[in-house]
Amino acid sequence: MSQFREMMSQEEVAHEDAPESTTSTERPCQSSKRKRLGLKRGEGGLNQFLDDTYAITDVSPIGQPLAPEEALPKYRNAISSCVRDFLDITIKSWSGVSNNDKMKIWDKIKTRFQFPRNVPYDLVMAYTMK
């Protein structure tokens, strides 16, 4: 038993000599916008429809926007924002959405995104609305 106490006291001395931890248990605010506005996590709200216009410079053969990288998340957020604005929450399937509502969504997306001239709108619309 005395060996155990001696070993424990040596560990305590070793811990006292160790430098203090440089890592903090508190994480800094992840979003500078959230910090600037004084918001806590979860108080940012839903993605809003864009105020700026973005040019999509590259589209895949199936109509998927590929470039520029910084516009792609904005494109997805714009689609989700339009769907929330135009459609009823009780719709269970995209196939249950009328073509008229789909065209309203597509028209609003076209107001903020420009596509290459050599790519038909129908191709991008078909990919986006699938």
C-alpha cells in the first residue's frame, strides 16, 4: 500500500510541473455574421432569397451547374428558399407539385442566376426541377 501512495504522490508532482493546457474548452463563435449580429446558435433563421445576381459559368451535360464554386451553395439555397415560399408544407412529393408552381420557382431562380448562352434553359430547368 505504501508503494501505491508513493507512486500517486510522484504523479501529483509530475502534474504540477506540467505546463497549463493551451486549448480552451469554449469554442469561439463559428459565424462572424452571427457574432456581429449578437445571435446565438440556431437564431440565424432560414436561408433567405438572394439579393445579388450570380453567373453560372459551367453546366454539366445533364444540366447540373458546376462552376463557379462560390455560386453553387447559393444556387441550392435559392431553390430551397423558393420552395418554402411557393409551396404548401403539406405536399408530400415533388410529383404532386403543379407545373405552374414549378414554373414560378424557376422564374424566380432565373432572376438571380445567369446561365451560359450555349446551354439551353430547358436542360438546366429539367435538372433543377427533378
